[in-house]
Amino acid sequence: MKTFGWICIVFGSLSFIGAVLAGHNVFGPSFWLALGIGLVYKSKEKEKHNNEESSTNELQQISKVEINPKQSIETVKQKTFWEDYKENNPSEAQEIENLLKIDMSELSNRDAREKIQMLERISKNMECTISEIKAVYLKGIEKCSAHLIPQMIETTKKEMANEVNMFNILESNTCSALMIEWLKELQENALNNESYWRKWKTNNPEKAVALESLTKVDFDVMDDEDVKQTITSFEGMADFKGLSDWNQIKEITLQYFEDMTKDLCEEEMLVLFDHLISEEANHTNACPSNTFAYYSKLWYLESLKAKETETLTPEQNFRNEYKRKLIYKIGTNAFIPLFCEGYDSPIAHEIMNLMYQHLRNGELKAEAEKNGFGDKFIHIIVEETEKITEKYCHASLQECIEFYNFPDKKVLTRDRCPNCGSRHVLDNYEFGLECMDCSYTWFAPFGKRLYL
């Protein structure tokens, strides 16, 4: 219809133009032109009607379909970083959530990514699984005192800035932030578990102040067992001396050992202290540095240091140095009779070695002459050596010398009976020497024979 209408319009238009130009009647062309226009119009109306009907049918069909908005959005929405990680690493994802104790699905992609990368980095450095990170970290700091935790937190905060700059991550996603969280947990637990020292200090405030002053120790950083041993050792001494005021302990103890120094040289006293420390530690099953004898030695050394300001002569310095060498040679064997007693003991032999080394040392003798006591050089060595042999070996220096030089001969001196070993000897100038215990008589020369 539409096509025929356009044909009529074209035919009518051409006929109308020709009739006008020729002067003929235009009724016929006008008829065909009107007919064509009518047919085209009618055709368009019909198409319009058909299109409206088609649109209505499509809308009706669409309305019959149930639309699910959520399904539509989910179809378009992409997976988050965490969802993708969890899908590919289910076991690690579970470990991460258990360790951090947070819902990772609520984090942004950046936070999730940075936290995961941080934990993987720590796990690799510590050579452990993600679930073991906290246990390994706490194991590494378990020996640290609870009172050091605030300092550790401040240090970790400083390290956090370096970590942020190095990895370009947020502070909340750093390893340091995680460790600070664990340190605060420890600090809270420590407050609930007060140390032995804190409890004892609360119950004994005056003694605690005195103990801190006497020992110069920070008991807050010591283990409970060390604190207990130290307190027990001081309590034992205070009870033994009947002292309620612990501030008097040091003065009384120092006076006691200074009185002993009048009979023993300083070097002998130091050896004695080492023996006392060992004995107390063994008797009380305590660490040597927690014994009262240990602190007594420290106080004694302090008093010696205070006396060092006194000016000593070269001769006094030489005597002291030689005595130190002798005492060092004896060491802790001084308290073992098997090693010390007798002119034939191992210690006597070592003392003789040291004595002859000094007596035959030309450089030492030249130094003595330079300092004005060259004429006393031999006398000083002999005198100091004899003090040691008499005290520790219970033998005269001459006996030690005789046995050292002639071990296969009978030792003949004016100090001891060669028959029974008694030192109860009577000196008969006309008839020689006589033992008052076994009546044995013998002769021995006067003076010291050094065999140099």
C-alpha cells in the first residue's frame, strides 16, 4: 500500500506539472496525487499502530520476569583482595585471622594486602609459620624483665617509622604495630603478676631501701630466684649478727675483714673471699653473685681502692707485686692441705720456682738498684717468700729450698727434726740440735743457703 501510494504521488506530481505547463485540465493528475498522499498517510498510521502494539507486548513480557537487584550487582561486582587470597590460600587465610583476631573481609584492599605481606615477611625472617609468629616473638623476649617493657615499646615505636618508610605502608599494617600490641598484652599480664621483689619491698620497705643501697643493684630487673637468693643471704647475716637495721651490715662486715687483714696480706684476703663465696654458694645452692660473701668482697675491694691514693715507695710496690704473684700461684689450693702442706707439697714446689725466677732475674735486680733498694733485693724476696711457706705450707723456707734442690737427700734444717718431723727442737750450741719428742740429734748450718 505504501509503495503504491508513493507511485501515485510521483505519477500525479509529474502529470500535474505537465498539465499546468501545457494548459490542460489538472483534475486527473490531482486525483492521482491525492490518492497517493492518502495511501501513504494511511500506511504510516498503520505502521505506527503496529509499533505501539509491539512495544506494549515487550513491556508486558519484561514485567513478567522477576528481577533480582542483588544478583545483578553481584554479577558486575569484582572480588576483593582478601576474597581472592582466601580462595587461593585457605589455610594461610585462617592462620592470619586467628593471629590478628580481626575480620579481614571488613578491611580495604590496601589494608588486607599490606597486612598479608607483612605477616609473610615476618614468617620468612623468623623461619616459622604465620600461626607461630607470636609464640616465637614472645619466646625471644621471655627473659626480659617486665619493667623493661615500656622501654621496649618506645624503641619499637621508633622502629615503626623506619618500617613505614622502607615498605611504604600504613603504621597500622607494620610488624612494629603488631609487636607493640603483644608487648602491651605482656605489660598488662605483668601488672597482674607482681614480682617477688615488689611484694617483699612492700612488706619490708626499710630493709629494701638498705639492700638497694648496700648492693647497688636494680632488683626490678632481676629474676625472682636471684632476688630470693640475695635477700636470703642478707637475712642470714643479719640474723647471725643480731642486726635489725640492715644499714649497719656493711660497716660491721668491713671492720671484721680489715681486722683480718692485719694478719693476712691483701692478696691472701682476696683468695679467702673467693673460698668463702664458693663455700656459701655450695652450702645454700645459690648463684655465687647472690651470696653475702660476694658483696663482702665488693665492699673490701672498694676500701682497697680508697686506700690506693696513698703514695707507696718503690720498695713497697715491689713487695706488693711479688706478694700478689705468690698468692696467685697458690690460688684456691690454699684451702686444700693435700696441695699446700709440707715442704714437699706441689704448692711449695711452685713457690720455689717463682722465687728463683725473681732471684735470678737480672732486669729486676737492676730495677731494684735503680730505685734504691738493690742491696735489699734478695732479702725482700726471701722475707716475703718465707711468710708464705710458713703460713700455707707449714714449713720453713730453708726446708722448701733443701727439698727443691736436693729431693733425694734427707732435709736437714734447724727448724724440724729429720727423724720424726717435729718442730719442737732444742738448740744445743755445743752438741748440735736435739728433738724434744724423739731425742734425735743432728747438726745443721746457720743462716739461709739459697744455692744461687
